[in-house]
Amino acid sequence: MREYGVDITIREFVELFYRWAKPKSSLYLPRALVMSFLDEPLIAPLIAEHDAWQQAELEQKLFDQRKRLVEAERKLQTKTTKAALESQRIASANSRGPSPRWRSCGARCPKATTFASSLGTTRR
């Protein structure tokens, strides 16, 4: 982080990612920052943990968008309306799934099951 003039230790990064990896955390980390720590042995499991709990939520949103698309197409078969066209446009754009960059991240992240034990602490 020297190139940005930030003085932060790796331990502080671990603590930051530890808070971020908790389910329903409101903490936001830019994906570029997350991707830059994929090779860090203490942080990579936290990234995998975050992605794992977030996956179910994203899959539900994707399912909702696909359902919206099917309903819009069904309505368009009977009658063309502005609302159905708009719904179809939005659902089509949102139901494509994650970008290739997001999909490739999962293959590089180690499993997140042993992080707490590696620190010798338990999560609260």
C-alpha cells in the first residue's frame, strides 16, 4: 500500500478482512483490493468465506431476475406493453450472471473452514 501512502500492517488488513467476511457485514471493500490479497495466506481464506456466504444471496437475486424475465416474455406473447418490454430489458441485463472475473476468483481462493483455528481464536 506504499504506492498510495497508506501506513497499515498486514495484521490490520487481516482484522479488516475478518470483519468484512462476517455474514451480513455492512463493511465494503473494493473488489480490486480483495483481488490483490488472493495470494496472502491469512487473507485468502477470509475472501473465500465471504464469497461463500454471499453466493446464496446472489443466486437468489439471479433466480428472481430470471423469473422476472420469464414472466415478461409470457406477457409479451399475449400483448406487447411498455412495462413488459422494460421488465424484459432489465431482467435480461441482470440475469446474465457474474462477470468472468468474478467466476475465476472462486477457483483461486482456498477453502475458508480453518481460518479461525489458524489464528487460535474462535469467532463470536
